[in-house]
Amino acid sequence: MLKPAILALIRQILTVAGTALVAKGYVQASDIEPVIGALLTIGSVIWSVADKRSYADLREQARARR
């Protein structure tokens, strides 16, 4: 669906940002990959919870209409 495509786009944006930080000397290259992975994991969990909540809300609204 759309979620994998958006997560891939976010991963690429984070990789570019990480590369810029390494190029400027703010962080080491070995530090970037775990940070990007952590951010993607946190974002994915938040997205999943929000998606399930909205699905549950839609289901409740449909039941209320009956």
C-alpha cells in the first residue's frame, strides 16, 4: 500500500540528512544508521497505532448508523 512507499521516502530523506551531517563533521558515519533505524521504528509504531485507532473509530461510526 502507501505506507511502505512513504517509509521508503522518509528513509531516503533521513539518509540524505545524515550524509549532510557526516559531511559537515557533526557526527560520525557509524552513528547515522542506528539513528535512522530508530526513527523509522518509532515512526512506524506511531503510524500503526494511529491507523488502528482511526479504523476503530470508523467501525464505531458505522455501528452507530445502524
